[in-house]
Amino acid sequence: MKEGGSVTFDLTLEEGTYLVRLARRTIEASYTKAKVSSADAPLKTREACGVFVTLNSVRDGKKELRGCIGYPYPLKPLAEAVKDVAHAAAFEDPRFPRLDRSELSEIVIEVSVLTPPEAIKVEKPEHYPSCVKVGEHGLITKRGGRSGLLLPQVATEWGWDSEEFLCQCCVKAGLPPDSWLLPGTQISSFKAIIFAEKTPGGEVEREEIKD
């Protein structure tokens, strides 16, 4: 991938399916202490990329967040990174208890592959909302040693406009919601390629974010 917030490579549905299946296998293997190999990983999934794994509980046709952890930056080969963050999303998200094995049949897994974050540069902070495209951009907010990240799909799922998205990203960082208006606050954007199970353990599809 290339800086600038644009996707300079793509993943096929087959490659995305591999990543989602790898995330599920990693979580399943955690209960038995088995090792999961990614030696068969497709070539493009061996590139270093940022990635998040999201777990959603599905009950009565409704999704509810059950865990989400990731690497915002390209620190590891993608397949290896997926294994790391899948385990972390299931067992280390501080917002939720550890995922019980019995919950696996109710969980759908989503993998979001990220472009490298790029700082949004504006003359005045009040110009940030015009530079944020809801349904396309994810955001990272940094200020005073605190940081928060929200994936692109979060804004559309909650029906936020760009200003509310900025506010909520500040809240995610543990900051007051209007901190994006303060000098010294750093705002970066990124994009995501998203693959998710339609049903727990079922068919995988590429998700298009709908504004």
C-alpha cells in the first residue's frame, strides 16, 4: 500500500476469505492451545499492512460488538497480523470479558485491511469536517499522549456526519469531544478493505461501506 490514503493494491474475495478463516481458526485454536500456521497464506497477504479484526455477536438478526483490536500501522505481514489481532479481539479487548468457546457459534468475524494513515493538513481546525469523507475514511486522533481510532464503517453504522465522527474519535481517545478544534491535535485518515462472514462461520463477502 502507498501513503496518501488511496488503496494501491487490492485483495480478491478469495484472499479476504482466507484472512477471515484464518482469524476464526486462530480463535478456535486458542481453546486447545493448538498452533495455527499461515504458511499457505496467499502472496498478497504476506505484505505488511495495518489490520483490525472485529467480532460481532448476532442475535435475532442484530449485530452487537463483542471485540475489536488491530494494528493501525503496517507492522507485520498481513496474515501474521491477523492472527495476533484475532486472538486479541477475542481475549484481550478490555471492554469485554474473554470470549467463551460457546459464543463462537454466535459470532461473525470481520477483517478490515487498512491503508497507512495519513495526516490531514488544514489551515484551520474548523476545516477538518470538509476533509473527512464519511463512508470512505477512518480516523485517528492524537493529543497529549492519547490516541483513538475509529474504522470507516463505524460512522455509517451510527449515522454520524463528519463533525460527529471527529467528536466521537476524540471521545475514543479519552478526550473531550471538541478536542479536534484545539491547536496541536493531530487528525489522520485511512481507508479499509473489509471482508466479513455473512453468518457465524459461514460464507465470506466483501463489504462495501454505505453512506
